[in-house]
Amino acid sequence: MKVLIAKNSGFCFGVKNAIDTTMNIFQNTNDNKNVYSLGPLIHNNQAIEELKKTGLEVIDSIYDVGKGKVIIRSHGVPLDIYDIAEERQLDIVDCTCLFVRKIQKKVNECYNKGKNVVIIGDRNHPEVIGINGWCNNKAYIVNSEEDVNKIPSLDQICIVAQTTITNEKFETLSELVSKKSTDVEICNTICNATHIRQNSCKDVSQEVDAMIVIGGYHSSNTQKLVEISKMYCKNVYHVETADELPLDALKKHDKIGITAGASTPTWIIEEVYDKMVNISEDNNDMAALLENSFKNISKGDIVKGQVISIGEEVVVNIGYKSDGIITKQELTNDLNTNPYEVVKIGEQIDVLVLEINDGEGNVLLSKKRVDNKKSWQDLEGNYKNEDIITVKVTEVVNGGIVVNVKGLRGFIPASQVSNKFIKDLNSLIGRELDVKIIEFNKEKNRIVMSRKIIESEEIENTKERVWSKIKKGQKLNGKIKRLADFGAFIDIGGVDGLAHISDLSWSRLKHPSEVVNVDDEIEVVILDLDKEKNRISLGVKQLIPHPWESAVSKYKIGDIVEGKVVRLSNFGAFIELEPGVDGLVHISQITYENISKPSDVLNMNDTVKVKILNISPDERKMELSIKEADTSTSEYLDKYNEEDNFTIGDILNIKDTQDK
């Protein structure tokens, strides 16, 4: 006969913590009188009898005692029990299982938000009674399809599970409950230790001829093990002690499997095993088998684990007697990060063992420290290879910005943030930047980076690419980047060129803004190049015909036309007939009066009539006259030129007549 023991048999983390805490009170303290447990500490009669021998008394109600210590078992209690204990000045020793506590907090939170709580489990089980007490005993408790049918349609529902039920039951009933509302939050709160124990039971029961399940007859999780065993093995025997073993029936089988509920002490499992060994040829040491069913870990070990729960803390199954806990502080360096963005349920991760027992039976783990170690190694390689890496800006500090770089804290001085001036560094918070490491010192925990280097390299690469493609006379599309009094700087694909003010328009301009604005997209032509001096001269007006090309056919000598005064000098006034076509009115052609300078009678931007006296197309010049364009004056002069009795006094009367 061969005997197999299912992994993870016996005390679960919560029960073990309750037992160890109780034993510590009696063994290591003087204040061990009047110690009570509110209800049986565990669902195992033999263990309870042993505990009674130490002095522990079991009470059914918090009102049964007037003084002393009251131990809250791993199943937990309703919320009001704590208030009652405080009123009665009782010393509470809270051994509520970590996983049960999370359920209690969850239902309390949902209840306070106005949600309807549904607990899938046994309404008479102390754990379920306790959970219900955290939502004012208003929860709907279901353990069958019939129970679900009694629930009315509800607005919002939060579904939780008794930690010891099977996954199959939870999935089936939660699906049915979900049909009672359109707003449902499903929380699978089955304890991972329970899940692992049930899976181990399933695996062993499929291999053996008979299955022995050890545990209290009233233990919920033990009853689940019996159910699972019967699904895969025809011969299943549920016993509380070794004395109850049906040895005659068991002798008939070649391979026997053993599993035990979460409330079954190791010594009872050993007694059952020893009794089976006596009738078989399998002489393996029981203690060794139990110990080998769990992974051996030590403080400082880096181990692999599977994420099984995400909340205020991340719970990880590392194959040990109890699951590991990663606090928010040990999950990632960025405390503002949502834990769901760091890990996923079912994900395999590497963790560092910080403590085997934090005082409450928890194995404390750190993902951050494993990640940090790897990150330092990776970043050292990035620094040596001058790699470009991506970081996320987290805060602005004096002198620069702090970034998250592979989970570590890095710094970018303000002078290294960008080639361009950034007025408000806070605008970068939350953004991702490509950077290079310019200073690396692990001992000083110092990582200094630069975005400016990347931008400079990008600019130089772009310049080289553009310079290799452009040539004189080439037409390009550009974007106005900046305006100056002397012209416009235009981006032509990563390199800026200058269009001088005289090359922007055929008109005379005082400022480039008269024809272009920043961010305008325009077509330009390259007028000249000088790579050594990094100068590119651009033209805009050169892309349209010069107005003089049509002026020859448009304007004739003797024509009287309108124009605008665009420039005044001591010797005359320049009159623009149209953009790019202007002519000179000599001072002698402005008026019949004697004037010392043109500005005596003309102002900038005045509109005047002029007569074209001469056109020089090759030189693009015109001679104009304002006084000859005045037909009334010309008529008077013609009249008196024809008369013989014309005098100087008559000429002077011309002006008087016009003034009147």
C-alpha cells in the first residue's frame, strides 16, 4: 500500500495564527487568567480539548464575561462586538484572518455607499455571521439557487464569498445573482489557501483508490474537501481522529490519499498517517512529507509567486504555508500608481522575502526591491551604452524635475530639460520623455538625465538630412517660426532659413507682420545657401511675377493715375502705383509753389494723383508729376499762354481764384 499526502493539508494561515497567538498568551505571559475565546477557536474537538487544558474557556456570548481577555477567532465577529467589548472594558485579542478582514471592510464600504451586499455561503457559519455584521446585518445570504430566486431586483449589488466555499459554487451563484441588477461588483473572496488546498485534494483524489479526509464534522472547509474527494474517488472516508479509521476497508486498497481541513492540527494528521503506515509498506516520515509539501523560504530570498489578490495590499501565493503580502510601499516607488497598473491577477512575479512572520503570521514581500535591483543593473548598461530610455515626469523640484525611471527616482536639471525655454515645468508632470543618462552613481543613489542632449542630437540629424537634400532655387513649404524687424525665420523641415523683409513682398514693408504671421504655412524658394555659416536665404516674392512685367502694358506716358506716398526724401516723393511698382515725383514736380522739402505739402500714405512723365522698363523706374496731374491749373496756364496781354499779375491771380 502506498500513502499520498495532499499538499497544503492542515492548519491554514488564519487558524495557525489564532492557535499560535493563544498559546503565546499562556506560555509567555503572566496575565493568562480569565482568557476566553468567543466561540470555539477552531472547528476541531480534539484541538479544543487540548486548548482547554491550557486554561482557555469557550464562551458563546460577549455578555458571558465581566473581565479578562477575549480572543476573536479567525472567523471574525460582527462590528458591534468591538463596541460592546470596549463598553465592558474587555481586552480584545483579535485573531481575525487577514482575508476575512478584507471581506469585512469591503462589505462595510459597499454598504456605506448604498450598495446591496450579497454573501455567498452558509448563513449559519460564524464567518458569514461576522461579515453580515459589518453591513448592519442587511446582507442577502445565498447558498443555493433557491436562495437566489428569493432576491428581488436591486439597483446596485456587491457580491462576496465565504472564504471556504468552492470556486464552482461561487461562479454558479454569482452569475445568477448578477441577473438581479445591471450594476454588479463581483469580488471573489475565496481564500487562496482554501483554493490551493482544494486543488491539491482534487489532484490526489484522482490518483488514489481511497481518500481519507481529516477534520471536524462541523468544519465547513473540511466538508468541501469531502465533496471534492467524492467527485473523483469512489471510496472517501471522513474522520476526526486516527481511532475512527476503517482499517479493514482501507487494507483492500493499494493507494491511499490523505488530506486535512484548515482546522486540523498536525499531530492528528501524523497519527492518521502513522496508523496507515503500520498497515502498509510506505515508511516515509510524516513530518518530512508535510514539510516538503511547502516551499522552504528564508529572509532575503528572491522567490517567484502568483498574484492572487489586489487591493490595499497585493497577496501573492509563493508556495509557502501562508501567502505573502506586498504593502503599497513595497509594490512600487511611485505611491500614486494604481496597483492594478503594476500587477495583474494570475501574473507570475519575482519578490523579495522581507519577513517570514510580521507578528500576525504574514510573510512580508517586496516587489519594489527586486525591481529596483534589476533596474539599477539595466540602467548601468543604459548609461554605458548611451541608450535612449523613456521616463515619466512625477514632480517639479528646485532646480529641475523628478522622473520615474524603471521604478527608480531620477533627476533632470532644468538646464537639461529642453533646448527651448519652458516657462512652467509643471506642464511636464505626467508626460513621458526620451532621455539619456549623463550621471550614474548607484552608491549615492544618483541618476541624472538629459532630454536636451536628445533634442540636440535630433536637431543635428535633421539638419544633416535637410542639408543633404536642399539646393539653390528649390521650392519648399515652410512654417513661420519667428518675426524680426529685418525679416521672417521660416522652418523648412527642421532647419530655419531667413526671408529678408525685402524678399517677402514686392511692396515696401515696414515690418514682416504686414504680410505674414507666426505659424503661417507658406511656399518659399531657396535664394542662397552657406552650410559652413549655417545660413539659408529664402524668398517669397520671387514665386510670383514682378509687377513691372505687366506694368509696361498697363501704364503709358501721359496717363494720370492714383498712387500712395510710400517714402519721402529731400529731393522728392516716391509714389506706389501698385505693390512693386512705384515712381519718383521730383520736388519740382510736386507743386507750383516754392517748397523747401516734400513733407511741407505731403504726408506718408497720402493718396495723390500723378501724371506719368517717363517710363524706363529696364531700370524699372517712372518719373511722375503731381502738379501736372492737376488739370485745373494746367487749363489756366494754357489759357494765358494763348493771350497776348497776359501779365505776371494774372498768373498770381490763378492761385487766388483756386483758393476761393
